[in-house]
Amino acid sequence: MFFADAAIAGQKSVVNEYWAIDALTLQIPDSSTTTTTGISDYINKNFTTEKAKVRAIFFWIAANIDYDAENMFAINFYEKLEDKISKPLKSRKGICENYAALFTDICGKCGIKCYTVEGYTRQNGFSDYIPHAWSCANIDSTWFVFDPTWGSGYLDKGKYVKKINNDYFKALPSDMIASHMPFDYLWQFLNYPVSNQEFYEERTQLDRSKPFYNFRDSLLVYEKQSDIERLTASADRVEKNGVKNSLIFDRLQHLKMEIENYKQNRVVTLYNGAGVDYNNAIQSFNKFIDYRNKQFTPTKTDTQIQDLLDIPWKSLHDASDKLGQINEADAGNNAMLVKQLYGLLDDLSKRVKEQRDWLITYFSKGKSGRKSMFYDSRFTLFGIPVK
């Protein structure tokens, strides 16, 4: 029996065209293999082309990291990336997410555009019930698929057998889709993506009768998107491609949870930021009031006096701008707090505006006229307590 993290037994015997690259890769000093930076430095120093570099990366991982069969079910896609990378370098063991994380990280440090792909697989006609992770990389302007886990060996009766399998090195997306199905069809790198239903039915051949999907343009969009935009678009693609099994369902639910958490965290961040701006406005406004009550002594220029009032005015605008970015539907339990803060901003804005209008009149008068304005009973002022 073979699992999602193990390559299929019974591999073909082929001539290794990469023997020279592989041999040089094996010469990397052990002292350089404790970090991906050390490994990438060696590869960048000894290889110049993307083709040679990606081979060295794939081969080093496949040759030096053993599959951790005892923990094959302990897949945690949401583990910290640095832990996924450091664990296999220390123990020289790992599961699919460790292999993929290593490959993607070293590729990045070698100047190769690479992504980790998560999904599920099919072996011997059956779809697996545990998820899998692999990688994709752009080599000389062409996207290829790499599975360093399956490429490192296979399971035989629960025992890991190390054997390099080049079928999973630099594979064409159109070939790899027969056994590797990403949760998000963006990572199929196909103009006519395969649905989950078709994957189950082993109908993964090119079908031009489907709507054309420009995955290259979609990748360009992806690279420019914010985190929330990526999450939202991915959830839409995952759902659109059919929720065929529990693995896809779990991924979709996690994406939706991440989206919701992002929205709530954003609401809290914007609300707290607006609160800080509001308190800053109160403090700076109080300074102006205190200075006005002292009849603008010690003496400042008109510009300096105006600046004292412009500071709270700007803080109020900053606070209002932050609250304006909060979507009412996303506010949830914070909706009442947002409404209350809007009210406080409105009250303070009115008081600041009154002073701005007063200051315009003050600046328009001569010395005696200005002095008389401080004795007008309508303008006996007090500060505002900080909330």
C-alpha cells in the first residue's frame, strides 16, 4: 500500500543525464547543509543555469532527506514555515510538507521563482485520503512540477526505500495532473483545468471544449494581490472546482476561516488606530485650548498658532479615514463601538471647527481687536478629558 507522501514502487531504470550535476552536488560540505542559505550559497557558487541549479536542489533533498514514515499522517499545512524547513535539516527526516518547503525555499534563494502546492493525489487508481504537498518552479520561462518527496524513494510494506525517481523532477503539468491534484486549480498550470470530479474519474487529458483559462495572467494577478485578495480568490477557485472529498472541504473551510479572521483583525486594527488618532486629537486640542486660555502667551507666530489647531484637525481626519475603511458587514460585534467612536469624532470635530473659525476671525484683527477677543464670555474654554 502506498500513501500520498510516498513515491510509487516499481520505478523505471533510466540513464541519469544529470550525473555530473548530481556528483558535484554530493560534494557540498556537511557544515553548509544546516541551513537553506548554506545550501543555496554552494549551489549558486557551483552552478550557473536555472536548469542545473534546480537539479542540484532536487537531488540534494532527495538524496539527503529520508521520508519519516512514522509521522506520515502528521501533516500540518499551517505549521510555521521556518519550522517546516529547520526540522528536516536537523533530523534529516521529513514528510511531504518538509520536502516541499525545503525545495521552494532553496529555489527562492537561488533566484528561481517557485511555489509550494498543496492538494491530494491518486495512486494505483485510488484517490488518497491524506493531503500532499509538492512544488512548482519556473525554469527558463516554463513552469514545471517537482515532487521531491516521491522523487526521493517509496514505501514498501510501511518501510521507506530510498531511490531517486526522476519522473517527479521537472515534470510537465499536463503529465503530473494525472496523479497530483492541487486544491486550487491555479496551481495546475493548465489552460483547461481539470475538475475534482474528472480527477476521480481519471479524465485528466487535455479537453479544449472547456472554457480557456489563462493561468499565466492569473499568476501575474496573484503576485500583485494582497493577502486577503489571495485568500478570497483561492477560496472561490477551490469551491468552483468542486468539493469532492473531505480534504477539499477542510481546505475550503480553513480558507473561509482565514478570510473571516483577517476581516475581524482588520476591523480591530482600524478601530484601535482610529481610537489612538482620536486621543491624539484630544491631547493636541487641549494644548491649543490651554494656550488660548493663556491669551497666547508666550508669543508665537500666527503660523505656529495655526499649526497647534491643525494637528488635532488632521488626527480627526485620520481617525475618520480609518473608520471609513471598516465595512459594516465585517464590523460584527464591533459595530456599536464603531458607531460610538464616530459620534465622539463628530462632537470633537465640531469643537475644533469652532476654534478654527474663531482663529480665522482672530487673525483678521489688529492687536487691540485680538486682545478683546480673549474677554468675550462666549469663548471661556475648557479642555476635553482623554477617553
